[in-house]
Amino acid sequence: MADAAPPSPAILPPSGSAPLLPPADAPTPEAAARTPSLPDTPASAADPETPFSDAATPSDADVSALAPPYAAAMDDALEDDGINDPSGAARKHMTLAPPAPPSKKSKKKSSCVWTRPNSRKGKKKAKQPSHAVSGGAGGSASGAGRPRPSCGEDEFLLTPAPRLAADRNDDGPELPVLLSRVYRSEKIEVSEDRLTASGTKGYRMVRATRGVASGAWYFEVKVLHIPPMGGTRLGWATNKADIQTPVGSDGYGFSYRNVDGSKVSKAWRDDYANDAYGEGDVLGFYISLPQGELYEPKQPDLVKYKGMPFHAQPAKDEKKTADPVPGHEIVFFKNGVCQGTAFEDIPGGRYYPAASMYTMPGEPSSEVRFNFGPDFVLFPEDFAGRPVPRPMSEVPYQAYELKNEEPAENGNVEKAG
């Protein structure tokens, strides 16, 4: 068994002196063992943030009040704490102050009005599952901006349609292809035979009653009058084109401009024929859509939902513009002469003959007359290898029918037949 280590010299009494006795109030070893360890003395009152304190503590006063031999022994013990100071200087007794409690950061009021509690802008609402918005099984359509009926596994997006839209259709199986009185701007005047259009003010649009989505087709326009400060844009437009704007102001229209013979689409004017057209000119409009029925976006159905007409379109098919289709093209002719390809790889869709006229106030109106065939004034003799077109007069009538008379009992529109 190893010998026990000798006691530390710091607690031995000096030679030739009486044995040291602990003070009367000093705790016995058994009591010290039962006493828990207490933290060091707190920081000085002069500087509470200082982690160490140099102020005299009650423990220091107790040591100085002890008997001289015992105090001397305690001083020796304090001076020799088991750590050697290389400088040889006397070490100063210091006590560690307890850490300061963490301060709570005050919330600063922001000057931004959008983050105040009384602001209109609140927290973003959690996105509802699609079945809850669409009114599918187990879902509710309450609170949705637009009713989205669920037709089995298919979801449809409903957009408000003009009231009695089917009745407003001014086409019929007994009628030829004409200019529409419904799909025109109120600034465009249409003649009694619905073949002549004139623009009184602004730059607006009128389109024909029937459109094409596949094959090669052709129609003519004769320019009757264009005032010195007037203008025309003639060509093709889909059913999504805005009739309150000229043909070619968006991606759904493609036009031939009178001023310099340029072409216009997506509100962008490019050089094309480099030759203006005017009164007396006969313009030809050719479109080729090979296998276009494969690329035509599905036309929205007209349905009745809660007594109101809506256009129902599959939600997955909702897109701003259709994809370009290779081989689809538009060509313009002037007095029977081809002016070259104006637009190629145009998107799939149903294209209608369309016209826009502009007239300055106080001037006679710009006026044009359509000829949908089959008797054309200047039908081109050569189409440069392109498919020979059919006249627009041969486009069959397509009924615009109301798919549903009443919604289902659960408030969802169901697909007819």
C-alpha cells in the first residue's frame, strides 16, 4: 500500500510555536463535508459589470481577525496557491463574480406601416389543398376567388362569360362568313351587309364570325379609303385577341400595316414588304396550319353555374399563349403578288380574319371591304410551293352551345354527355 502524501506546508504550524487550533466557530470536518459549495463573492458595488472584484469580503475580515499564528499560516496558504508566477511578484487574491443575467432585448417599433398590427397587410394564409378549392370530394369551394368545379378526376377553371353568350352569337348555319357585330369594338362600324368596316376613332378591332385551326385558307380585303393621317392593320387574330386594341398588339394577332408595309405582332413592328399600300389596293391573306387540329388549344365550354354563364376550361390547359408549331405560317399578298412569309412557326389556335382602322378626329373614316370568296378579285396564281388554300367561305358553321342547363345538387358543374 502506497504511503500517504505528507501534509502541505501551508497548513503546518511554524516551528517552536504552539499547535494551531481552529477558531471556536470554525466548522468541523464532518460539517464541512455536509456543507454544499457556495459561489464566489459577488462583484463590487462600484462596478457591477466587472467579472472580478477587489473589494474586501467578509471572509478576508474573518481571516485578519484570527490569532496571529493562524493568520500567518493562512497568508502563507493564500500566497502559495500551487501556481508559480514566473515574474516572482506576489499574486493578488481575487474572487470571480457570478455572470450577469441575460438582458431582454427590447422590441424596437418599426416605422414601416406595412408591419404594424393595425396594417391591412396580414400574415400570409396557408395554401389550401386543391381538392378543397375545387369543390372535389370532401372539399368545400367556399372562400375561393373563382369556383373550380371538379368533374371526376378533372378540374376546370370557370371564368365569367357574357350573359346569354350563346344567344349573342351572330352566326348561324344558314349564314355565310361575315363580320361579327358581337366580336367588334364599339368604335368600329359595320355595314348592313356585314362585309365593310370603318373606324371612326381610336385603333380598335373587328373579326369575322368563323375561324380556322387547320389547313390552308385565304381571304381578300380591298382598301376603300385611308385618310392622310389614318392607318390600317389587317390580318389574322385568334379568339383570345383583345378587340379593344389593333391587330398585332399582343401575341394573338398578326397584321399587315399600311404605312410602310411592315408586319406587326406582340406590339413589335418589323420590316416586311418595304412598300406601303393604300386606296384601291387588293390585299390577300394566306394562312397554312398543317395538322393544326393537333395543336389547337381546347376551346372553353360554355356552362351554367348557379344560374350564371361561365367558360369552363381545364385548369391544366390554362396558358397565356400556345406553343409555336413548326410549319405554320402566314403570308400576305398585294394585288396578287406574294410579299413573302410574314410569320412562321406561329402558335396553334383558331384564327379569324381581323381588321383595325385608325382615323384622326375631323377626318373621314378609314374603310375596308372583305371578300371571303369563293369569287376573288385577284386570286394568286402561284403560292411558291405552298398548299393551295381554300376560301374562307367554305369554313363550316360551329354551334356555340350551352353544355349544362343547371349545376349538380352539390354545386359542382359536371361534364355533359
